[in-house]
Amino acid sequence: MITIKTQEGIEKMRAADLIVSETLALVAGMLREGVTGLELDAVAEQYIRQQGGVPAFKGYGGFPASLCISINDAVVHGIPSSYAFQSNDMVSVDCGVVLDGYFGDAAYSFAFKEVNEETIQLMKVTKESLYKGIEQARVGNRIGDIGYAIQEYTERQHGYGVVRDLVGHGIGQALHEPPEVPNYGRRGRGLKLKAGMTIAVEPMINMGTRKVRQEKDGWTIKTRDGKPSAHYEHSIAITENGPDILSNHAIIEEKVKNNPNLIDI
Ligand code: MG
Ligand code: MG
């Protein structure tokens, strides 16, 4: 069932999303060569709990950590490990928090300073596509308008692969609610958008093939051709005044700018 949130519910989601965004900003400040995903995850979990939140991913379907950390050809759902980051890695970090019964969910891809130009371009285009999708999240538009905008820009204009097997989603009093929010679609098709709907828009864009496979760990999704994949995500509310972005990438980007180990995308 698609739930319509009150303004009070939306504000509770914004509070959860603020913890999510602050956690990702903390991660952005910690990224340097030699750091491991396990170290980031420990700091993230501690921060989330200090703020009174609960990590939403930990234990979700048996997922073992508070962050999903997906490196290079990993698309999403990577498990934090003891792998030490290298200066040419792209690292996608996804975080979820529940606070006072409401969920926040956002993701950001980071580039260490020796990431190649081709991958930087993929990241830029993926991030831009997130906002092109969000721009379509308006009362009276349809779910297909969001996916169409993302697919048109990434696939048709830039020749990248839009992952089909994983999609954005409704969010609110559950981490994943209906409707599904695909990053591909047809204009004017699908569910009609109404004020009070809250969704996570999250393009997962591959440099090469759109096809993915699951690792033996039962979680990590990787590209089939081993080429890189980028992922950016916001949780948003659809309102009479247009899309209201509940998560906050600006505080993450501020940390990226001030971290000499990272490229500012
Ligand atoms: Mg997420
Ligand atoms: Mg999500």
C-alpha cells in the first residue's frame, strides 16, 4: 500500500535523513588510503546511535553492517570489510537510519584522488541524473517520468548502462515501501504522484553493461563486465510546491572539498 505522509511524518523523516547525511559526511572526512570499510562502519554505527537513531541496514534481511560499502565494480550492497582503500578506488557508501519510527536513506559515491577521468565522468553524470529524476517528482507526474529522465540522460545521452535489477523505492515507516522507483521508464506511465508520497530516488549507473551479478557473499551486487558503477541517492517528499529533498548532500560535499584525498565531483 502506498502511504501518504503528513507534514509531521515528513519532518520525522527529515530528522532521520539528517543523521544519515551527517554519517555520510563523517565518512567523507575519514576517507584516506589505508582506511577500511570496517573502520568506517564502526564509526558510523556509533554516531547513529549517539544521535538516538538505529542503523536501518544492520540486521535487515540479515545484512551484517550499518553501511553498504561498494567499491569500483560493486554497484550496491557491499559488506564493509578489512580491505584497505587505495588511491584509485571509487567508493559508494549507502546509509539508512530509523529515528522515532521513520526511516532515512541516502547514498554517495566518493572518488580517491587517482580515480581515472572516465570514472569521474560516470560519477558526475550519475549525480546529475539524480537531480534530473528528482525534478520530475511532481504532483500529477508519474513514476515513469522519473525513470525516463534518468535513463534518457545516462543511457541515451551518455551511453551508460542503467541497472534494471535494482530500483528506488517508497520510504517512510518502513525502509522499503511501494512504489518501486525504477531508473528507467516511459514518460507518462506508471503510478500518478501525489503530495505526501515519500520516495528514495537512487540511480545506479554502470560505465558498461547494465547487467549485474551477485557475489558469493549473498549481498554484493557487481557489474557483469567488471567496469565501474556509481550510485547517488536522496530521500524526497512530493509536495504541492515540488520535490522536497529530505537528505542533505551539501554537508557531505563540504567534507569532500576539504579532504585532500578525494576528488570533488
Ligand atoms: Mg540507500
Ligand atoms: Mg534506498
